[in-house]
Amino acid sequence: MPQIELSGSVAAVIYRNEDNGYAVLRFVQPDGGETTVVGSFPAVQPGEQLTLHGSWTNHPAYGSQFKAERVTYRMPRTSDEIFSFLASGAIKGVGANLAKSIVSYFGEDTLRVLEEDPHQLVNIKGITGEKAKLIAEAFSKQRVFRKLAEFFDQNELDLRHAMKLYHAYGDNAVEALRENPYLLGDPLYGAKFEDCDKLAKTLGFAYDSLERVQAAVVFVLRHNTDNGHVFLPTPQLAQAVNNLAGVPRDVVEDALEVLYDSGELVSERLGGEPVAYLRSMYVAEVAVAETLAKMSSMEKTSSYNPDNIWKELNMTIEPAQGQRDAVTQAATRSVLVLTGGPGTGKTTTVRAIITLFDRMGLKTALAAPTGRAAKRMAELCGRDAQTIHRLLEVKMEDRSGAMIFNRNRESPLPVNAVVLDEISMVDIELMHALLEALKPDCRLILVGDADQLPSVGPGNVFRDIIASGLVPTVRLTEIFRQAAESLIIRNAHRINSGIVPENGRKSDDFFIMKCRDAGAAVNLIEDLCVNRLPRNMGIAPDQIQVLTPTRINDTGTHELNRRLQFALNPPEALKPERQFGSVTFRVGDRVMQIRNNYELSWKRQSGEVGEGVFNGDVGTVTEISPRLQSLTVDFEDKLVEYAFEQLTEIEHAFATTVHKAQGSEYRAVVLALMNVPRTLASRSILYTAVTRARELLVIVGDENAVAAMTQNDRPHRRFSALGARMTMAANEARA
């Protein structure tokens, strides 16, 4: 949209987020007209003069408001403006009464006195020399931040990055940026490489400057952790940097040497090939390998006979030998892997292991990677389970954005055993954090389905652990009779064996509804969710989850969410909604948090408060406030308030990708399979989708896609060396 310039003064700050600078202002224009302005205005105060560049938006519920993309600050000039500024509390130690006295004495010269000759303040009754000094220091901080804001405005940088930069560098923020504009690309600040590049060019940095090439190298490695890679082979890294920054390989190699020398990156040779790690990835992988190798060699003793557990559980079905083996090994090993597909008795075995630990007098913690997985674990096991983050008591470093855990090597978990479910979802960094928090004698049970998708984050932790052959592993393979009556379970095992699933009959729980036309498929999915499944199967729409492998194309999450939102939660005259880009959020919408955010605060109805909302958490929009410029989501009794500027954190979840559904189970799943991209047409994606359904699975789409995905067992390669490092650590311990 074309940019509009708007000038005026801040009459009031209606809402402010101190950490990212987002604010809602009542803004007065020179003609006296007032309007609501939203945007990033770090440290803005009433009385300040602003020049804004942005656009008008108009919403049927909220009316006209101005969304500022850029802002130029001008300190107040008139006596009235200066009084409003000082009386607002902008300067610590100065309230309305003192502000009136200061402005009455100095008039329009007030701000010059504060900056250049603050000792004159002692002429005001009630201001001592010490207080004058404190007032001057507080005003100086305001001036420093204004200079930073001006620098951002002049270089068309997003002011949302400025607040954290100021917290990190204080008075030296501008100088730090001039020295190295690429520091703004650190995940802490979140600027894109191209934005840093633009600033660097303005500041005169050459295209092959060491700072630029180093930044490109680090950016490529960080970007590839999102693709699951723990490291990259050096030739592949050099080519990727060349594609991004256009610099030759010898320049990349020079930058790599500097990064290795500084310790920011680590160089290794794996399989005879040079590779490069971000230091954090290297530390995590080495530590996990060494810890698991050590735990694998440790044996335990137990005075309790594990065979008695099965008698205590009063099972009506004789346990399989694999289940018995798992309980026996849990009694005598420090670490154990329990894996198996649906219907093979993993949950029963976990309950037996927990009971065993109770009889042994062990204090046991239950954990899972996501809130939904933890809740499901708690329901199945009959006791409290937590997310790994909550178990480790995650918190944020003060204003730095860095994640730290209160539970660590210095302050380990006060438990004797940890049972971790859905281990396939755990990446290398989270596994490192968990292992760091275990006492030396703590037992660890890793539970999951090794045939599901790997973690979204870096690493291939579960498969690497199993492949190493070091950790005692029990794979449950026997499908119990009751479970075998479910076509969902039988077909999941068929898919896992490379056999195309059967289509169900009327009494079954698995159906393939063939459809070759994308438009017809979307219509059918909508009809299933709105009419057919609620009416014929008694399954409410909020118990149906639509899954798809992809976000794009006519049956991706974008289009399905648009259609399902309109069908399941249509607009109404009195129902609040908020337009955000091309998306409209509405009270009653099902939404999902799409990235880990350890800063977001939540509260429960009970009054309990905490911080942290995590990737994959699903909730319902309960309130949209035009006054506070915020949207509230209920994540299963955790109420989280998002400023409108933070709505990039959530997306609609009427339909979601299979990857996002990991760790969750739904009463009914409708799976859209049309025009599946080749990179997503894999057996593991189909298997993971099918195993998300508890009572009903309906595939809508092309039966050829079902067959192709069943037969494609070629996993996407991830650069990870955990298994090899575990073997090396074990060999070194034996040497």
C-alpha cells in the first residue's frame, strides 16, 4: 500500500509492551483531530512529536486507525509539550508537580538545561544536587534511545529490533551497529540477512568484507537447523553462502577460519569429510552422545521382583514378552528405549514401569515435548505429566531473549527417574538440556514410535540413539487382539510395512474417499466437518482435526483454514474480529502457536501465572479488544494475551500440517491428500497422519497419492552424527 506521512503529538499511551516496543497511541494532529495509531514506538511518551509513515486501515468493528511502519521522533519544544513529556513519568524522579515547577522556571529552555547544564536544577525547590544528577542521567538515557530510534528510521530498519538492541548495548547501540551491522541478524534481534546487508551497504561495507561473509556463513548454518541439520559439510556450506552472498569459495574459507578461531563455529572431520557446526550444536551433540554412552554402560540393582508388577496390574490380557522384557530392563538399566507402533502396548508398558518405580521407592517425573502430548500422557498414565520445558523450569534471560533452564547440572531435577514420551519429537538441544538436569544416578526411559517423523528442530535424536546399538532397546511388535480390531491400527502397520492400506466398510474406522479434483475435495472436507461426521457419527466439529502434508496448493492449510473458518465460525455482526494481513482472526477461531515463545505470559482461571507458549499449542480465541489492541487465546485453561503486532505468532488450526500434529491425538482425523509435493510424499508423513486418529480416519483425495506415499520410504537426509559420537564415546570409555 502507498505510504502516508502523518505528523502530530502523542496525547496518551493506551498500551505498551516494554520488551518489543509495540504500543497503541492516542495521537493528535496539528488540526486538533485525534486518531488511534499502532506500531513499534520504543520508549515513546506523551507530549512527544512524531512523524509517521504508514497507512490507514479500516475495520468494521474498530473503525479507522493508522498503522505506522516508520517513525521519526522530535523532542517536545513548547512549554506545554515539555510539561506533558516530563509529567508522563518519562524521566525517573519527575512527577506532574515537579514537572510544573521545572517548566515554570526554565520554560522552553528546559530540555537544553537537562542535557547541557543540569546543575541549574538545584534552583528548583526540592531538587538537591544528587537528585539533579539522577534526573540528568535519566534524561540522558532518553536521548540515547532517541538517537538509536533516529538511526533506525534513517536506515528504514524495523523499530521492533531496536528495543532488544538497546537492552543489550545501551548507550553504545548505534556504535555497535556501525561497527558491525550484521549483529542485527542474531536470532535475539531477528532481522533478515538482506536487511542487515542493506544497512551494511549504506555504511560502506564491501560485498566481500569479512563481517558480511561471516554473517552469511552463520545465517546459512542457523537456517539449516530449521531443516533438521546439526552441521553442514563444508563444501555444501560454501556453495550455500555463495548462493546467498555471491562470494567465491576462497573468501568463504577465510571467513570460516576466523569463525573457527573465535570459537563461534567448530570444525570437524566426519567420515573423512570436513564439516562445520555452530558451537551450540556441537556442544549439544557431543554432550548428549557422551552422557547416553555413559548411562548405557551403567547397570542398576533392584530388590523388587519386576515380574510381580504384572500381577499387581490385574491385566485381563497376558502381557507380551516384549512388555515383560521392558519392565525387567527398566529395573536394571540406567537408560532404556521403548518403541513400537500403535496397538502394541506401549502405554500399558509405561504404566507398568511407573508402577515398578513406585514399588522401588523411586520418585518419577513424566514428560513430553508438547502440552498436548503431556496432557495425553497424563490421561493415559493416571498421573501428572509436564512438558519438558516446564519440567526444566524454563525462563528467559532478563530482556536478552535467551532461553535458560532453572533445572541444570548445578540444580538437577529432584527425581530418581524420568519417563519421556514422544521422544521422536525431541531435538538435539532439548535433549541436551534434559540430560544436563538429571542427577548422576537418575534413570531415563525414552518412549516413542521410531517410524514417525523426526523432530522439527535439529537432529535425528531418537533414530540415532536406536541406530547406535548402545542403548538397551525394546521394540514392541505384537498387536493385541482388541487393537487389531481397528482398521486404523491395522492400516498403520500395513503402511509401515510398505503395503497400501485397505479401504474400510461401513462398520470400520478407516475410509478412503476418492477424489481427483481439488475443488471437489475441499467441498467434501467441509461437508464432512460441518455436516456428515457430526450428524452421522456424533463427532462434534471441535473433535475433528483436518490434516494435510502441505501449507500450499488448493488443499493446503491456507485454503482449508479459509474455508473451514467461514463454515465453522462465520462472521457475525456482534462477533469481534481482527484483520491481520490477509488473515482475519475471529472470536471462536481455533488457532495454533507456531513458534516457541518463552516470554509470553499466561494465567489460569485459578490465578496461577507463568511464561512460555510453545510451537504446536492449540487454543481458541476468546477475546479481541480494540481498546487494548490485543487478542486473547485460551490454550486449555492457559489464557495468553497477544498484542496485535504479535499475531505472526499464531495461525488458524482448523486444518494443520502433519508435522504440526506430531504428539497429538484426535478423536477424528480428515486427511487431505491431493497434489502432494514430492518432498512431502513420504511413508513417514502418511504413517504419522494415520496414527493421529483415535476413533476415525478419513482420507480425502487421490488413491494414487496414498499408494505413492506408502511405497516411498526414502527419508530426508539430516546431517547428524549423534550415533557415531555415541559409539566413539563408548569406545574411548572402554580403552
